[in-house]
Amino acid sequence: MVRWLASLLFGAIGLGLSGLLGTELGLSSGVWISLGLVLWWAAGYFFNDTYQFAEDVSEPATISPRQDDSRPTNPTVPDDQSLRAAVVELTKQLKSKEALIDNLQTKLTEREFRRSLSRLASVNETLSFTLKLIQEGKLTHADAVEQLRQEIESAVGDLGLEHHSIQVGATIASLPAGSFVILRSESAPSPELAGTVKEVVSSGLFAKDEDDRLHFISPSKIHAYKL
């Protein structure tokens, strides 16, 4: 519709210009009408471009095949069955890894337990050998005790244990929790000794974890003064 109106508009302009020119030059009506038609035709030929001249906006634009191919396409969405299969496969892999870790932990625990038993058996052999030497008169009691002490100290170190020493006179409230056991308590002879360690009967043993926290395997045995 717009194209036709534009064509009529340019036709009227062309006829008007040719009529004005014909009047000035004294041309006949047939000549200037023919001239106006020629101008109308020339304008229509010059502006006859469906994409640039008087395009009817009411008509939907036609999308060329090349433009249609350039549109982004949505990615393929996996269906529910493939998602379930992926979840099942992932679950199987996680269970397999969990079982492998449990197996490794079990082996490590068994290895540590066997090493502890082996070290205990070694101490027992040393004790039997020392007692035999004492009976044969080849070893004094003092030497036998020292030999057993060295063997036990070696076993303690091999098992990753350390001694925890408590000093006499230390404030009991400052000692780590679980590091001691009070065998006997008595009244302090002076106020400044109240709540302190009177005597250390035996030292304790502890082990450290990966965070350097102390875990007391055997607490120290002490005598203390009452508060």
C-alpha cells in the first residue's frame, strides 16, 4: 500500500514539473504529458528497490536462509535416563574408593598392631634372657635392671610414645587434663604449697597426633597437697 502511494506521489510531482516546463517553453499538452510520464517511469525505476524504497512495514520481513543458519541453537539437554545412569556410575565409583580407603586403613591398623606385639615379644625375650643370666650368676641385679630399663625405653620410642615429666612443686591446676592421677593427697604444711605436687611416683606416657595434640596413654602417678 505504501509503495502505491509513493508511486502516485512521484507521478504527480513528475507531471507537475513537466506541465510547468511545458508552459514556460510553450510546449503542447501531449509533449509535456509524455515528458511527465517519462519522469514518473524514471523515478520508479531509480527507486524500485524492495529493501530500500517505501518498504511496507506491515509485512513481516523474510529471513534469508543464511540469517536463519546464523541463529544460535540450544544445546542438547540430556534426558532423565542418561542422568540416572551418570548418577549410578558416580555412586559406584564413590563406593569403590570408600572401600579402598577402608581396606588401607585396616591394613595400617593391622601393621601397627603387629609391630606393637612384636616389640612386646622382644621385651619379653629380653626379660627371660636377663633372668637366666641372673640365675647363672653371670649378671648382677643392678645390671639386670639397667638392661631391662634400656630395653623398655627403646620399645617406648619405637612405638612412638614419649615421657611426660611433672616437676615437684608444680601447680596441679596448670597440668594438662588427663596427664596425672593423684594417688594420695594431704594437707599442705604451708599455704604456698597448697594445690601443688608433693611427689612424682611415676612419669606418664603420651603420643602426638598429626595436629601435635597430646594423648596420654599412661598418666603420671603423683602425691599432692590439698588446697
